[in-house]
Amino acid sequence: MLRQAPILIGLLLFTLLAGCDKPVPATPETPSGVATHEDGRASIQDIYAAYDALLDKGWTKDVITVSKPAGTTVGLPVIALKSPKAGPAAWFLTGVHGEEPAGPNAMAASVDALAALGERYPVVILPLCNPHGYARNWRYLNMAVYSEEIDGQSVGDSSHMLLAQAPASGPRAASASSPEADAITRYILETSTHYPPRYSIDLHEDNLIHEGYVYSQGVNGAEDPLAIEAVEILRANNIGIKMDGQTRFEEDIVNGIIGPVTDSSVDELMSAARIWYNGAESDGPAAHTVLVFETPAAHLSIEQRAQAHADLLERLTTFIR
């Protein structure tokens, strides 16, 4: 198994080799000089530049939208990468919450593993869903931290496409909570025509927990073989996993895994068999396996956290068939 440690040094070497005595140039859609929160995470320019290697292998880059939330002065692209091969696909998402940098750093450092998977299986990558959040360490578009009193505008909110709970009909929300959430969810639905999700992997962190867990939104719930394997991979990387009891949201944990939950997230959208789209009820993505990883962040270095996520990606890509 190829190990990429340390992750951030790997990204730095990528920069130096690509440009010798100057930084890797930003992609055409990424403005240069955008400051990135200084906690050891890779710069936003280097995160985007890492995916240029896929374009050389025939992948397609889509600009889903340009994010410019209130309080920012520069628009940053939300991009997606698609493998040359279409068909039932593995989707990889990260960077939904900007104060969770391990996932975006690990994904950028795992480009070779994702490229190898793309040679034998269709793949779609959303490597940085909330670029301004990542750059300024803000969880949401409209505020920096989670609050129980104020609604945070998450780029992954899918309430406007998920069906209301019975006996109500229609969507849970009349409109998207933000332009970014609207653009990302629409992109997923439109791209699913040619790349219907079979697997969906979403990397997250939580600095309010000491032990992590895995959400399994797919049809097998807590019995999903990939979820079970993922728990063992994280534990092997010395990531504490809460094996039973409840999450801080009072969700039941079985062997480190939480079965399907109703949370109006992009992950629930990925698993949904029926959704609300363009004013009518229609078929949803209905991915078979939808995994969301919540790993502890408060007492671990970003290098250790990113390494664990990178190892998780490398191992999981070998299980996808």
C-alpha cells in the first residue's frame, strides 16, 4: 500500500517540482493571492492545482459555480472533476465545512489513487465544496462556527430537493438556502444522468468530539461492508472511533457506524430514491453506499488527520468494484 506522509509536505513537493523556484500557478478560474487560513493546511491555490494532473489523463473539469458570499471580495470557483469513463460511479466530496481541512488536503494528496480508480471505474470528485470557508476557516457561508440558535448556510444543504416528511407533500424547503447549495445539488442531479452514483464518500471532521464515527446513509445502513472496513482503517491510523452509545446529536452508534438519518444534507440527497426536482417529484440518485466520515480534530495535528483521511481514500478505492 502506498502511503503519502506527511501529506502537507507532499503537496509542497508537488509545488516545487512543478514550478522549480516559483509556486504552482493557480488554475485559470482561481484568482492568485487569496489568503488561506494558517494552521498548516495547503493553500487554496495548491489544492486546486493538484487536480491539474487529472486533466492530463483525460478528465474533465467543470466549474459548478463561483462562490462569493457576503463579506468576501473575490469569487472562488467550486469545481468538479469527472473521469473519462462514464457510467455507475464513485463520487468523492469534501470541504463542505470550511473549518474541516483534513479532507481537502487528503483528497488533493490522493490524486494518484483517484486517477487509478478512474481507469477502471467512473469517478466524480468535488474536492472543495466551500472554498471561501476553507480559505478563512469558516464552517458556513454566513458564519464561522456551528450555532444552535442561528441557521448556518451550508453549501451541502439539500432541503429544497428532499421530500417533506409525511403527511406533508413537496420539498422540505421552498428554495435553496444559498446559491452555492442550489448549484451543487443541481450539478449532482444533472451529472447523475451520465455518472449515476453507486458509491458516495464524504470526508468531514468535528472539533467537538474525541472519538469519530461513520454515517452510512445507503441501503445497508450500519451493515454496509465498506463502512465496516472504513472503521477498521481509521482505527488502524490511531483515530479514536466511538463504537457504541450515541453521537452528540443523540443518534445510535452500532460498531462505530450510524445508519440512515434525516439531516437534509447532500449525503441524504445522494441516498434518496425519490426527490423534488424542477417543481415535481422525481427519481433521486439512490446511491447504494453513502458514507460520511466524522473524525475527531481537536487534539490531533492536521498532518495526522489528513494522513488518516488519505489512507482511508487509498484503501477504499481498492475495494470499489
